[in-house]
Amino acid sequence: MPSLPELEVRLGHPFRDPALLRMALTHPSIAHESGTSQNHNQRLEYLGDAVLQLALSRELYDRYPQHDEGPLTKIRAQLVNQVSLAEQGRALDLGKFLILSRGEEINGGRERPSIIADAYEAILGALFLDGGYEVARTFILHSFRDEFTNIENAATADNPKGCLQEILQAVSSEAPQYQVLAVTGPDHDRCFECAVLHKGTEIGRGTGKSKKLAESHAAATALDLLRASSAKRP
């Protein structure tokens, strides 16, 4: 079995009690196969799930002040499921660190998504017990940083006008306004050009085969420009 310090480096936390980390990696099959009460990771998994839910719930609460309970719960469900947790575990290469019974080893337990996902949550529980909530929270938010970006990008792609309005209304009570700048082409093949303005200033422009599509493209352009401007700030 690979050394635990190798995993501690990946977790960014040297354990004061390495037994906690070892327990987080120990599958229940060890106890079942031996017929003993040997410690395994189910209790840590239970605790880690609660820590994960709290950390992500607080982050979503802060990130999306415009959302009520329903949308926040939906976003959290996209982040916390067996598929996503197994991906997090694979990113740590947890499979090679697992402590499995001989039967689970033979049956491919090191690659089984449910086992890897459970071990990932158990590690979160171990981080919480060994280092406290902030240690676990910091690790969780670092682990899920790409998932937050993907969710925001997907929301933008689905509804750029809505996303632009939410961003602007977070800093101003004035909503964005859309103007048709030009309509060209024959009746059966028109092209609309629209601009989106905020406080009288144009912040994006787009074209499309309909007014609605042109407005969406203008909003998407404005979002790209706002993000680029934000990224340049120190």
C-alpha cells in the first residue's frame, strides 16, 4: 500500500492522528471478512457528508444572493452525487490507497465509484476531526473550484440575459436595457443587431436571426467583457 504521507501531501494537511486517515481509507468489507469489529470508514463517511453539505451550502449562499432555497438546493445536488464525488476521489487517486478485503480487491473494489465516493466523504470527516472545520472547508472549496466554474458557465450559456441582470443588479438597482441598432436582409432572412446598455452606456453588442437571439448574444458579449475586466483587477 502507498504511504499515507503521499496522500497527506495531496490533501494539503499533515494529520496529527494518522489513524484517522487510515480509518477513512478502510472499507467495511475488512470487518465483514474478518468477522471482527475492526474500525472502518462508514462513521467518518456520515460525518464527512455533513461537513461537505455545510461547506457547499454556505458557499452557494454567499455566491448566489439572488437565489432562493429551490435553486440553491438544485445546484448543490449537481455538486454532491456519487458520480461527482467519485471524480473527486479519482483526482486524489484514492483507489490505490484504499484498504480492502481480499474479496473486494479481487472484485475490482479499487475502481468502484461507490467505494471511491464513500472514501472521499470519509476523508472529509477525517480532515474535520483532525484539523477542524476550516481545514475541511478550505480543502472542499479548492476541490470543487472547477465545478463552480462549470455551473456558472452552464447557467450563462442557458440564460445570458438573466445572468447579466443578476450580476448588474448586485451592484445597481438599474436593470440592463436592450436596443435594436439595425435590421438587415429580406423578410425571410433578417439579421438583427442589438446593443445592451447599463446606465446609458453600451456594454455589449450582438447579432442574430431574431431580436431575442441578438439580445442574448449581446448579453453574452457583455458577460465576457465584464469577466475579462474583473480578471484584470488586482
